[in-house]
Amino acid sequence: MNPVVVIWILAIVVAVLVGREVGKWLFGQNAKLQQKKRAAQVLAGKLRTAGLKWIPDLLEAFALGDAQQMVEKIHDLHKLVEAGSDAIEKELSQTYENVLAKKLATPEGLALMKAKIAALDAPAAVPAVA
């Protein structure tokens, strides 16, 4: 057999094997990215349930792979922060109310809140002067 033909056959076999390995690696990377996107969607749902709006929107844009929407949301959030808007304070206040209501709905949470209030109402210990 002609050595040139053998070299070409070996080159094709090596190219196919290398291509297969690169393909497996790329699909593995894609699977990792898909897991991150699914986790971002779950987290966005939990944060939205807690009352947040801006961060879940960013996470959902990431999960969809919509970079333009992510940049727009970040830009809008930046404008709100720079303008000193009350929107962020309102969102955090609503989140606090939602978390507090969720805590107070359970006996353990109610007991925790009562203990915190009792600790605040108790007079501070006055250090003894020598």
C-alpha cells in the first residue's frame, strides 16, 4: 500500500477520534450550563415568592440566554440606584413584609419573634463600677 494513502487514512481516523472527543467535551459543557440555568430559574421563583422583582428578572433573562434583556435590566437598576429612587426601598420593604409574614405563620417563627422583642424590651445590664 502506498504510504501517502496510509497517512491519509490515519489522518482521517485521528480527525474523527479527536472530533468525537471534542464533541463529548462540548456537550458536557453545555449540560453544565443547562444545570446552572435550571438552578437560576428555581432561585428566581423562590426570590419572586419572597417579594423581589429585579433579581428574579435578571436570573430569568440569564436562564433564557437573553443577554440583551439582562443588560437592559442591569442598566435600569443602575439608573434607579443613581437617581435615588424609592423603588428599591419599596421592593426591599415588601420582601421584608413577606418574609416576616412567613416567619409569623409558624409557631417556631412566632416564638423567635417574641424572643427577639423580649430581648429588646429587657433593660440592658449596667456594668458594675469598681
